[in-house]
Amino acid sequence: MANMINFGGRSLFDDFFRDVAPGYFIKPLHGDPLPAQIKVDIKEDGNVYTVQAEIPGVGKEDIHVSVDGAVVTISAEVRQQDQQTKDEKVLRSERYYGAVSRSFQLPQDVDSTACKAKYENGVLQLTLPKRQQAASKRVSID
């Protein structure tokens, strides 16, 4: 019976009370926690891949990017805590700490020495140049 009224982690009653009495319940201070998966857009332009990854609410010092051949891994740690002053009464506090990670494989190896990353307004932008393949060379036989 409990499974019948559960919709993706929310119950039917959550949606009902959110619509009927939106001001009655106190909403989280930070909104929903970081999604289970980082959303990315990957584009290829000539000899470079461009990746845009949504990682809202995270400081750039808590984002880690690694490149191993054609595999790119993006991981982030989320730490959000609320401050309380002496005169305040806390009605609800939603502190959370967690990590999220995403790996994907590109069609061609990446030159990890020439990669660039920029983080602005919750979006991480990666510029990943393709590794140039060495031209084959014919070996003469003596």
C-alpha cells in the first residue's frame, strides 16, 4: 500500500499539501540537494572537445576533474551549513554534505597537458584538446 502513494521519493500527500497550503510548511533553505548525476553537454569542434557541466552550489575548490586517455571524470563535494545568531530560533535546518561524480568516455584521447577549466555561475566549462596521433613512419630495413 505504501508503494502505491510514493512517486519518486515524494508521497502523494507532499504534492497535495504543497499545492493546497504552500505557505504552511517551511521549505528547505538551500532547495534540493545536488542531483544524483551531473548534467553535461559535450561538443566537438575540430581538434577540441568542449564540455559544460552543471554543478550548482559548489565552490570551485571542491570540484575535481581528471583525464585518463579518453575518459573524463568530474567530481564535486557539497558542504552547506547554516549559521545561527544568538537571537534566532531555528525552525528547520537542512545541512547536508555529500559527493557526486560523473565519468564519460570521449571518442578520442585527450591531451591532458593542454586542458583548461573555468567555473562560473554553477557551470563548469572544460576545453579538452584532442591528443594528436603520431603519423606512422615507414621503417627501412637494412
